[in-house]
Amino acid sequence: MGEEGTGGTVHLLCLAASSGVPLFCRSSRGGASARQQLPFSVIGSLNGVHMFGQNLEVQLSSARTENTTVVWKSFHDSITLIVLSSEEGISELRLERLLQMVFGAMVLLVGLEELTNIRNVERLKKDLRASYCLIDSFLGDSELIGDLTQCVDCVIPPEGSLLQEALSGFAEATGTAFVSLVVSGRVVAATEGWWRLGTPEAVLLPWLVGSLPPQTARDYPVYLPHGSPTVPHRLLTLTLLPSLELCLLCGPSPPLSQLYPQLLERCWQPLLDPLRACLPLGPRALPSGFPLHTDILGLLLLHLELKRCLFTVEPLGDKAEPSPEQRRRLLRNFYTLVTSTHFPPDEKTEAQLMSGTAIFEHRGSGSHIHTVQHSALLSQGHQRRQKMRSTRPSCPEPATWCWGLRNQAKECVWWPCSWGFGGCCCCCLPRVPAMGCEA
């Protein structure tokens, strides 16, 4: 499986676990959707080796070849998902989270009962077509990062309090507690009820709205993978401005005709200017005039307690190199490195990260990334270690090597380091400097 561009090729396979019958196969090449399908013999071999291990009570979760990484995952002993990626250096964690999002999308649009109790394979294949658009957006070069962070992609509107007040009034008028304002798949504002939605539906619902073709209004049946996986709800969407949509999650009422256009115009027509100010927030995420250093090329801010994140690689709207696609790939890869290597998610203590940011700084000419800084990704255990160091003199060097990582140092690579309570930063240095701070 050869590479196509820097993004590589991704193949996603979905099979019925009991029979091994393929339900669908989706692909992307170089970050774009592709029609390439794997041969049936390859699909059978990948599923066969997984089933062979299960028969011997061995769980096969991942494998690597010279140019491909493969991850298997079974759900409810009914659905098996397999993903193959030729992207260089991709981690199993990233592919595992991709499979979790894919299964969540299948439950969101088909329901858990249809997936765990397969009565008619051909009918299930037909029903799953409704999820292709959403699943393809996971495989492609998306501008969102909720699939990786498992947090809701958000933006900061310039007049957030005004929009929040209008949203609460609209929710009261419609009699539903679950209302949000979404721009290009990112949440601008939402009611308290919407924020109480569990994972993964809190991430999937805005992503679904952003992946659908433009439409004035929709009445979409959805299941909630966490809150209501077997009983469907109605997702109503109303387009206020291009790429800016109002979303409601409700039961049999209210009817769509009751909301559009009378109630919609009465509640939102007076706020036309604040709504227009939200349109540039799709790629930028931050309001115009937000103070940022001109060297910052990308930003990732996480609030893991609230399960929300802010992600942008165009904070200043500039056209400097590297391209937004390259920045996005670098920032995602760096987050994956930190999460999977330095703060393993399978250890509960190390996974409780209070908040975090990742900043790309660009200095000099061309597309050379000179400095990467990652702040506040501190686990509880790491915070305790930082307190123990607080009595030491400050390091004379720009930074000291992160605890337990100095033995992994190699020449001319990115160096993880940590000191001074601010978190971690990574500096590209030609060699390990002599340190005098007992790092």
C-alpha cells in the first residue's frame, strides 16, 4: 500500500464479527476521499488472523509492517473495525480513537440495536450508507480535532454573552433544553443541557452538522451512543447564515414548521451583526483582535474537565509557510506524541490532565519549524514532582529535560523538556547540553 503525499493512505474496514461479512470499506488518500477498495482476499486475511487469535484467547490489537500500521477493534462482539494507515509514524492511539469515533458514528445514525443484533446483513449495509459522509470526514484532512482529543471543538465569539442570552431565550421558547449554535462543525454557544451531553455524542453531533451538505433546515433522526443508543431523537438544524446553524435535540415536538421561519426571525433577526461576526471563526476560532504573538502558527487549548477544546492553525489569518494542512498535521502528531508516550491514557492518574495548550512558533524564513511549545499538560503525578523541584535554583539553560526522558535523547531531533511550572516545551537542539540543575 503506497503513500500518496504526506498524509498517506487510510483504509477502513467494517465487518460482521460472527460471519466476517464485509459491511463497508472506506478509503482516503493524501487526506482526501478515495474510491480505492482493498481486494477481498486482503480483507479476509486481516479478519482471519484476528479471529484466529481470538480462538486461541489472544487479543490482536495492532501490527506494523514496513510501511503500514494496522489496528483491529471489536465492539459488542458484533462489529469488527479494521484500519490500515501508511502515514509515517502514526500511532496506535490515534487509530484506536479513529475506530471509536467510527463506531460512535454508526450508532449515532443506525442505533446500537441494529449493530448488536444483526438480522439482515444486506439491510444493515444499506442503512449504514447514511453514516458514510460522517465517517469519510474522520478519514480525510479535517479542520477539527475532537476525534483525537475526545473534546468538543469550540470557538470564542466576540459577543458571547449576547449570543448565550439569545440561545437561552430560544430554548425556552421551543421547550427544549438541548440547543447549540454551530459554525463549520464548531460550537459557538450552547445551553447547559447541551453541554451535559456525554461522550461521544457531544463531539459527534456538531461534527455531523459540519459534514452534511448545506441545507436551509433539517429534521434528522439520531441515536445518542451514550445517552440513548436504542431510542432515536430528532436533531433539528436551522441555517441562520452560510455555515452557521442552530441545532436542537428534541423528541416528537416541536415540529419544524413551528420554528421556521416565524420564531427563528423573531429571536435572531436583531442579532444579525453578532451572528455575522461568527462566520470567520470557523478556521480561526478566535475573534478578530485577539492578542497573539505574530510567531504563533497554531494553537490547541484543552479543558479536559469540561471536555472542550479550541484548535486553530490560522490564528492570525496569515498565508505564511508552512501551509495550514502541514501545521494541522504537525500539531495533531505532537498532541498524539505527548498523550501516547509521555502521559499514557490507560493510567488513570496520568490521564487526569487539567488543561493544556500547544503552540507552534515560526521563526526565520521558509517552512522550518524552529520551536514548539506545549504548556500545562501536567498530570497529577507530574504536578507533585514539580512541587518537589520548587526549592531548586532556576535552570541556567532555556529548559531542562523532562523527567525520565533524558535517556531517550538523540542528536538533531525534537527534545522534550520540562521546568519552571509552566509545562513542557520542545526545542530543536543539535546535542544534549550540559545541565547543572539535576534534571
